[in-house]
Amino acid sequence: MPDLLPNSLSFKVDTRLGLGGTWFYLYCASCHKEGGRVMDTYLPAQYAFYLCNECADKYGEVAGITKTPDDVFFEKVANAMQEEYGHALTEWEILNELKDPNSIISKLEREGLRR
């Protein structure tokens, strides 16, 4: 039987982000610190694995998983928004961009799910 990583996905829904789909809370698999949201349409089999920066530093890399620290990923998102749109997008603008699977925001969101 293969070793499985714990599911970081909570089925608690963030009702403030109702546009575009249902948004579930993510929690660190180790310390249970809140780690953002993920849209249900991007979840493979209702599963997501997430480690906060502190736990990732403490426990090291998980074999077979690409590790991108949160701050590096969020800097990449901020740079992409500035380059593509000329400003940091609001929550509503981000939700609107997520409707287009070819937008830079959708592509980054899919990349974020793989990290």
C-alpha cells in the first residue's frame, strides 16, 4: 500500500468567495494553521496537501513533491498581475479572471495547487 499524505482540505466553505465556484479552506497538514482557499473545480478527488512555510522548513521536503514557499509563489503572482494588468487585482477581479481558464491568474492558480 502506498504512503499517502494527509488531506489538508477542510470541507468548510468560505461563503464570502461564492463567485466562480465553491471555495474550501486549506489547513497545514502538520500544525493546522489556515493556509488559504482552493476552488472545488480544481480539486482532484476532493484532496489537497499543504504545508505552511514554518512546517516545510522544519520537516524538509516531501519526497516526490515540488516545494515552492508561499512567499515565492505570492511574489510570482504579484509580479504577474503587475505585468499583465498594471496593478494588483482586487478579489472580485481575481474571481472574474478565474472564469477564463486561459488567463494568467487561472494558470497561476493551477500551478499553486501543484506546489
